[in-house]
Amino acid sequence: MASGSDRNPIIIGGLPSQVPDFDPEETQEWLDSLDAAVDERGRERARYLMLRLIERAREKRVAVPEMRSTDYVNTIATKDEPFFPGNEEIERKVLNATRWNAAVMVSRAQRPGIGVGGHIATFASSASLYDVGFNHFFRGKDEGDGGDQIFFQGHASPGVYARAFLLDRLSEAQLDAFRQEKSKAPNGLSSYPHPRLMPDFWEFPTVSMGLGPLGAIYQARMNRYMEARGIADTSKSHVWAYLGDGEMDEPESLGQLSIAAREGLDNLTFVVNCNLQRLDGPVRGNGKIMQELESQFRGAGWNVIKLVWDRSWDPLLAQDRDGILVNKLNSTPDGQFQTYATETGSYIREHFFGDDQRLRKMVENMTDDQILHLGRGGHDHKKIYAAYAAAKAHKGQPTVILAQTVKGWTLGPNFEGRNATHQMKKLTVEDLKGFRDRLHLPIPDKDLEDGLPPYYHPGRNSEEIQYMHDRRKALGGYVPTRVVRAEPLQLPDDKAYAGAKKGSGQQKIATTMAFVRILKDLMRDKEIGKHFVPIAPDEYRTFGMDAFFPSAKIYNPLGQQYESVDRELLLAYKESPTGQMLHDGITEAGCTASLIAAGSAYATHGEPLIPVYVFYSMFGFQRTGDQFWQMADQLARGFVLGATAGRTTLTGEGLQHADGHSQLLASTNPACVAYDPAYGYEIAHIVKDGLRRMYGENAEDVFYYLTVYNEPIQHPAEPADVDVEGILKGLHRIKSGEKGEHAAQILASGVAVPWAVEAQQILADEWNVKADVWSATSWNELRREAVDVEEHNLLHPEEEQRVPYVTQKLQGAEGPKVAVSDWMRSVPDQISRWVPGTYQSLGADGFGFADTRGAARRFFHIDAQSIVLSVLTELAKEGKVDRSLLKQAIDRYQLLDVAAADAGEAGGDA
């Protein structure tokens, strides 16, 4: 059996970078030989020679590393570091004040009677990484463009607040209202970056681990897309994403690296704070996370810059003639480096340098204190500046900077590098005194011993504060800042929707196709058409959107450098650098990230985009529900289409495709306006109202979710007395009963409406029942309005009590009410308490399965005949009909025999 080291190598080879060259003349001879081979014989010959050299080196047992990782030293050699343009002394003072205020803010939030918590160790480790960005790189929005887009690590928010306090962007009262958003309103500060909660401050929500890096990649891509299509000049915008090494365990963090490399997104930089710790312990105790990440990013095609050691290591590495120090750095696991961060200089001398005479000699003239302060690169402003400058200058690839730090850095021995540091929120008096001394702040002991520890501000006119303001002025304004500059769009008139309102005549079409026809007409509109961004996960043909290929084309920054196999067909696959359609491949997570980036462009770049994301409905709210929550937080707008909806409509696909619950999941998202329309004219009114609410005057921060189906049905023309208000609020009567002694009401949504109409006819013809049919376009909106009414009545008992809309609509409707949909019963049950009279629901509860549509609906008892039985059952309960009729109906329609059901309409992918 292989040993542990064989199975889990700590390092995968490496190339010298910061390692000194002790025979530069010999090195130059080898390089000159390679240059000559390239110049005289060409690249292919040179490549062959290099491969033969590597082969011979391995034969001679020379350790030739693979290119996946490099030595555990800085990528940028000391001699290659650029001049640092800042005042390092002033920046250190600024950073010390920021560090103090961030920690004190969280500690004060733990005061008696509050105890709302917070995190201080993450920012303590990454403070220098942010500070160099704030002082030298992050572009603001004052020039009128979108500036840079910065995805701050969620747990680092206290540091961002602390810096804003020094700049008078936040007050002391606001710092004291951290995590007390309602009780201290309007001063409350959100726990993490939440644009919905602080819409003038934060831009991008990131604390749901893994969504930050995913969102940053697609934001950088969206910037390029907008520029390519001439919508906005984003050429100066750079996307920065600050991440944690533990966060990189999330599949979303690394899952879309390839698209950034494939499209050459050199407008994107990841900064991974490698403090070697997760929330509970080391990220890779027995390994090296920086080496692992370097291999993954390099393999995905990224430019990798490692920032491992600060300047105090430079003299030692310059002495490393035999490579013994580099070898020691390469072979020491992260768990041991974490221990070194908590130990004394004498311990490090003995355990790191002590096992080799050459290493001991390197530090023989250093004191234990000097050894103790051999630091990590992520805390050195000059090294960080060099890495950032190199990332910005690099062309053709995205860049990741892997920066090694110590979690809880400067907070003192009780915090630094400790496994429990993430959960530690309060500093003792002794901790505060040590912290103050470490930061050289003029705060007297008595201020730390009595009451809450004070915030520190050097004064508005101080050299430090003026320096901060000057730097931000030079970089185009303060960050983070969210600004909405977009003007309302000129919305199309009713002509754009005329086709849908005519119905489908004798043709049967699915509601997916009805929507696609509306979208096609809207994209032709001269004013609004260019703003639409169709998005699909490799399913455009499934949804009948391949008709867009020839005209809208698929966005690809490289264009189409091949002859398409279907080039002679009318609907040939066409790619273009200015294409309008985003074809993100088989990735719902990537598509949703595109949706969010496009849907928030109105704020990010001041230019509204109208994303239209169409997906297999099961793989929307179920698979990427966390991102829809992120979308709500980011105040993004747009249309989300759950196509192939319903638990019985796509039954040939089986359990994991049969969606009977997405409408319920959508109801949990307060920003989601969800509809389940049945006919094209309903979709037309919903889309028109959605455009008004999201892109017209006084635009709202919501997004629209429509579930549409792949089952062909006949769409009636819009009636002359159409109830538009009812369509938009969630309930309107589409067909009154014409004959029958006993009254009843059938409420149906989506694909269930035709079943309800069929049941209405059966009840009239065979059971003497006159039933009205209602289209419940939105169970969710009906419930939401009713809840709002109840809350108002609760808090305003002295006023006339309001009545929910659903109650008003059904107040005079006679007979029992039966609700049916292709969703689980919980969806129509949302309105049950506000429905006057008897109310019963039918639904597709349980797992879906593969069978005919008719068999599936008979199994779930939601087909037309089952609706008939349900209406008769409720009438029997009211004593209107004899109960013996129920058994007659069961027998007549063979409701206990799934195989007896008509197979139903077949086909209709779109």
C-alpha cells in the first residue's frame, strides 16, 4: 500500500523564481542556445529539443518538475518588484487605525444586551490586501463609468466599514449599529455585503461561499459583452474578487475557471487570502493549499502569482546557494506553518531551521525576535503592490494572486493562527492593550479599562486622513459605492403584444413557444430590442429559440472560426463577437451568474439590460436557488423562465426532471414575482407589466419568474372584456358555467387550465353542475397580497379593515371551490385561508416518474375526470348531491386504473 506521502504529495515540483542564480553566465549560454534553436530551426524543432531534454533529465534522475506548480516562494523576484509609489509610513498608520476600529466595532457589538456577534479574524489577515487596493488600484465611479467591480470577502465587512468611518462615510453611531439594522435604524449596518440592505454602499453580495468567485467571473465576462455590443464602455473596469482559501473547497469557486481563461478575461483578478485556516482548523493541514490552488488555476489556463513571504525573507533566500531553504519551504506542510504562527522565535529556530546545519547558519546572526517576525507576503505592502501591478499589466489571461497571511494577524497571541479564531468576537482588556501597543495607537489605558473600548480617529485634518482622501480622489471616488444612473427605458406599445393576444387559432402551441414569440417581437423593437440578453444552458433548440440564431447570434469574443456543420440550414448555429445570445453551456450556475450580472447592469454600469434566462424548470430554483437569493440581494432585474414546467408535463424524462415544486420555492424569495400562466394573452400582459415595473419610471428591484410548459394546447384570443387586473394580481375568470343546477368554482393554473375547462364541460353534460373556471395566474402573488392585508389590519385596528384580493374576487362565487395545478398541493394551498366557503386542492405530490401525460395525471388524480370527482365530493359534503354519485364517477371514469386514462397530448419539447 502506498505511503501517505506517496498518496498525498505536499508539492508537485517547481521552477526557480526568487531563488538566486549563482552562475548566470552558464544560464545565459543555455538560454542563448534555446533562442538560437527557435530563430534558426523554428518553434517546433525547439519544442522537440526541450521534450528530449526533459526525457533525458528524467533518465538521469534529475528532478524536473511539472509546470503545475512552482517553488514555495514569491513568483515575483525581488529584483523585478516595481517602485512602490505610496507613502508606506502613512499607509501603515491608516491601516492600524482601520484594524483597530474593525476589531472594536465587533467587540462592542458583543456588549451586554446586544450580543449580535461578528467576525474579526478574516479582515485581520487580509487588511493589507485591501489597503493596497484602496490606495492604489480600486477605481471609483466619479468619472461617470462603472469603475472597478470589487467582490469583498463577506467576513471582511467590518474592515470595509472601519475604513469608511475614517473617511467620514460612516458615523460612530453607525459602527455601533453593526448588525442592528432595524432596532438602530436608520443607522444599522448589515453583517455582510448586502446591497438590498445598504443599496448606496455595497454592490455585490458574497458571503454565501463560492458565489463570489462565480459571480466575479461572469461579471468580468458581462463587462466584455457590454463593450462588444456597444452598450457601455467598460474598457477601464477591472473585476477584483477577494476570496478565502477555505472557500475554494466550494465547487462553485473553481467550477467556472475555464470560461475565464477561454475568453481571455484579463480584466479579472482573484485575490485568494491563504491564511491556511477554515472556520474550525487548517485548510490542508498535511498539504499545501497554495500549491494545490496554483496547480488548479494554472491547469485551467490562469496566470498565477504567488505572494508567500514578506521582504524579511529576501536576505535569507539570497543566501540559499544550495536550495536547502527553498526545499524546506517546499516540504513543510501548512499545519506546521500554522503552528509557527503561534509559537516563539526560539521554537521556530529549533524546529524550522534546526534540522540542517546550513539552515542554522543562515539565521545564526538573527535574534529570536527577528526570526519570529519573518512574515507572510500578504502583510507586506510593497510585495502586494508588485503582485497587483503585475496582475493589471498581464494580458490575455485572468490572474489569481495567492497571498499567504496569518488569520487574526496583529490581534495578539490569543487570536493569531488559533483554530478557534473565527468564532472569537470579543477582546479582553489585556487583548486590547496588547493590540493597541502592536498598532502604536495613542489610546490611554483608562479608556480601555472603563466601559466599552473607544474607536480611534486621527482627526479629519490629519495627514493620514488627507492622504486617504487624496488617494481616492485620484482613483475616481470612494469604494464600495453603488450608484444607479440608468434612465427608464422607452417601453413598446401594445403592438408588440398583438400577436400573442390573437391566440393560436387552430394551431396548438406550448406556452414556452407563446413566450418565445413575444420575446422575438420585443427584440425587434428599435428602442428596447438591443437591451434584451437571452440566456440558456445549451437548450435553445429545446425551447424553440434556435430561430434567433441567424439574427441575434450567439456571443463569442472570438467569433466563429470554423464552418458550422449546419451552415446551409435556415436556422444555422451562428457565433459572433457582437452576438446577443449568451450560450453558457451546460451550467445552470454559470447561466444564473450571467443573469445576475446582466440584471444588475443598470446599477453597475448605468445601462439597463433585460436578461431572459430560460431553463428546464427543475434546474432553476432547485439547483441554483442560492443564486436566486443572491440575485435578490444584488437588486438584479429580469425575466426567469422555468420552461418544461410541471410534474406531469415532461413525464418522459422521469423523476429528476418532473418539477412540481418550483413555484413553492419561488414563493420563498421576496423579490421574485412568480406567475403560472395558461395562455399567450396572459403572458403578454405579465411581460408588459414586468417591463414597466422593472424598467419603467420608478423601477422596482424585483425579478419575474414565469413557469411555462412544453405541452401543445390551443390558445384562445384575448376576450374583449379581459380582466387585466385579475391577470396581474393572480386570479381572473376565463369561462363561466352555462348550464347545471348546482354551482361550483374551479381554480386552475398553467397547463391545468385546459383540464379544468374539460372538467367544466363534463360536469355540465353529465352531472348537472354549472362550474366557473378561473385562471390562477399567480398563487404566490395572491398570498403575498393577502399577507400584506392581514399585517395592515393587525397594526391598524382602528381603521376600516381591508379585504384580500382573492377574497374579493371569490366572495360572490357560488358553490365549493376546487383548485388544481401541475404542482404539489402546497402551491394552491397558499391561498386557502382567504378563500370564502369550501376549498379543496388537487396536486401532484410526491416524486415524478416517466409515463404518458394522461397516466401521470390519473395517478396524481389531477386530470379532468379527477377534477369532476373532487367537485362532486365537495357538493356531496354540502348535501347538494347524493354521495352515491361519487362511486359512480369513480367507476365510470376508471379513476383507480392508471392504465385506463387517455395518453393525452404527446410531443411538444418547446
